[in-house]
Amino acid sequence: MAQIWEIPTGYLLILDFKIRGNLMAKYKIAWLSGDGIGMDVMEAARIILKRIGLDAEYIPGDVGWEFWKSEGNPLPERTVDLLKNTDCCLFGAITSKPKEEAELELDPALKGKGYAYYSPIVKIRQKFNLRTNLRPCKAYFGNPLNYRDDIDIVVFRENTEDLYSGVEFHPLPSEVMDVLLKHHQRMRKFEKTPLEDIAVSLRIVTRVAAQNIVRDAFEYAKKHKRRSVTIVEKPNVIRETSGLMIREARKIAREYPEIELWETNIDAMCMWLIKNPQDYDVLVTSNMFGDIISDLCAQLVGGLGFASSGNIGDDYALFEPTHGSAPKYAGLYKVNPTAMLLATKLMLDWLEETDKALSLESAIAKVIKEGKVKTYDMEGDSSTLDVANEVARKL
Ligand code: NAI
Ligand code: MG
């Protein structure tokens, strides 16, 4: 029995925990709508999941800006517990603001008490070690926003390391400078620069993370009968970190003789993706290059309204559209729910509900191809829920 609780408050959670035992649904899914249009598009997902009849219990949780303002914590501990007690999570979008603005909007009773804003989505990725970011970028035929109609790229982005590990210095501590001078000739170039004029962000790549992301990419390619995996790095310049990625990729590729390994530099890749995007299948890369290239690929197939993503770990996964909370459209039911519906499809894939995933994708594709029910970004005037209902009808 599918159950979706429509009022996402903390109080209902308590109720849910009681009800959950009786329901005995096959899956427990954390339902985090978040802020702004996150709520609008999650309503669209609700319509679809109801229609599909997935045997799941959907449990709402508190996340985002409202909880930062009222509690000083955008990811309350009760929500972390909720995630721990579910199979996976469907996530809408959240609002994030720079530090100073965040401070200003905090409940006056909480100000000056040491609360600091952090990104709940980054925290969830780290806490649950959601190490793989999966970003499919497929051109659905008939989408007027497609760059070309024959693009079908899947990006695998390492989600926890690289320049985003957060190991950064400014000013550079003198002990760190001493160690760097001792271990690296090249550091001499900076010896005379005042320490307060040097900022350093470490690019960290571990062998295990490199192996994991490359293996995920190859396993995906094998399962979906893809021809090639392209590793996108810059080993000619960033010899150690990019070098490690490439060396591990070459080793792992030998286990998949039916799939070709292509190697490209990140800068050239941006050119190739504009020139011949149809030539590429699966791309695999480290965190920052993946961040850049996945946005580039998303724009080739319609942009934010179509870009879905999975954050996948060994035991848990979170699925979300890649767009944010678009505050100016919040609650207007104007935005395109396709990215959210494709994220729902990724969740069904991950749960190995393959038939349901395929029929959802083909229903989405049909609605796009017909071109009758479409939101403003596709030059239509249908609402978010019109699109969801139309997809539901096609299911
Ligand atoms: P955004 O993605 O929220 O919106 C930018 C613009 O893209 C919108 O104004 C709208 O014109 C268009 N757009 C976005 N989603 C769309 C959709 N589904 N259909 C049609 N058009 C769509 O990015 P923005 O404005 O930079 O950020 C707004 C807030 O969202 C910020 O607080 C930001 O920090 C946060 N954010 C959250 C993310 C997340 O939850 N994972 C990701 C990106 C931004
Ligand atoms: Mg990005």
C-alpha cells in the first residue's frame, strides 16, 4: 500500500513511525521536499508514484531553509534518523544562502548562539557516504530545448573527494609551508610570498575512491550495453591526482574487454561535447570536473528542467533533480517536473523495479514527444501538475 503523507512536519513523523510497523510496505522511502519549488515538483512525483503503485511507505522529513531559520539546523537530527531508517530518499530542493545572509534570517532567539549554516545535501552525501553521483543526460525526442536529438550521455562523478574535500588553508600555516618546502622543489616559487597572501585548496584523490567510481561507470556500461567509457581528467598537468584516476581506470578497463576506455582531457572534453556529443556514452571523472561537465551535458538536453541525479552509496541512495528551489516560482506550480520525475525513475532503477522505471521513462518520453502538455521553459503554459497528470495518464 502506498502511503504519502502530505503535510511535511515533524509532528507527523512521530505518527508515521507508529503506522509504519503496520504497513509492512516493501520499501520505506524518506520524502524530503525541502524549500521552494522542491515542494511543487515533489507533488508531481507523488502523483506518479501513486499511479505506479510502488509498494512503498513514504515518510516526510524536515530539511532546508525553514528549519535553519527556526531551529538553527537545516538538517535536524530527527531527519538524519529518518534517513537511517529508510531504504532511500527522494529529495526536492533546498534554499542555501551565504553565511552572512544566513545569520540575518536566523530566529532572533537563536542569534549569537553559535549556530552556523551548512549545506544539508553535502552533509547527507558525507554522512551516508553517497560516493557516486550519477547524472544521466538524454535527449528525449521532440524536446525543443535539445541541442541535438541523439544525445544519450551518463556522467559518473566522484562525490566526496577532490577539491571538494574541504581541506583548505588561508592564510597558509607556516608549518604547512615548511613541510611543502621540504617535500617539493616547486614550492620554492612561493617561498617569498607572505603566508596571508597564499590560499591553498587540496585536491585529494584516494585509490579506493578512484577505483569505486570507475568500477561503477563500467558496471553501468556493462548492464546497459554501452560501447565506451570515457575518463575525463588532466593527467598531463595534474600528474598525481588525475594520474591516479587514469591508471586505475586502465587497470579496471581490462576486466571489461567488451567496453572501450577512452581518455580525454577536461578542457578538450568541453569542446568535444559541443562538437560531437552524440559520440559519447558513459563519462567518468573526479568531483570538480564532474560538477562542470555534468552541467554542460545537462544543458545539451534541455537544462535544469530535465537534469536528474542520483547520489549513491553502498547502502543508501538519494535521488533529486539538480535544480535548486527557484524561489521566484515557489508554490506557483509553473516549473518543469521532468527532472524530478526522471529522478524518481532513477530511484526505481536503483530499487531494481526495472519495469516500473522503464514504463515511467517511456511515459515521460511520450509526453515530451507529443509536445501538448509542457511548462513555460518549453514554451508551453501547462502547470507542473498538468505535466505530472499527463505522464500518469500515459503510464
Ligand atoms: P535554481 O536552480 O533554483 O533556479 C535557477 C533558474 O532556473 C530558475 O529561476 C528558473 O528560471 C530555472 N529553473 C530551475 N528549475 C527549473 C525547473 N524545474 N523548470 C523550469 N525552470 C527551472 O538556481 P538558483 O536560482 O541559483 O538558486 C536558488 C536557490 O536554490 C539558492 O538558494 C541555491 O542555493 C539553491 N540551490 C539548491 C540546490 C539543491 O537543492 N540541490 C541546487 C542548486 C541551487
Ligand atoms: Mg553543479
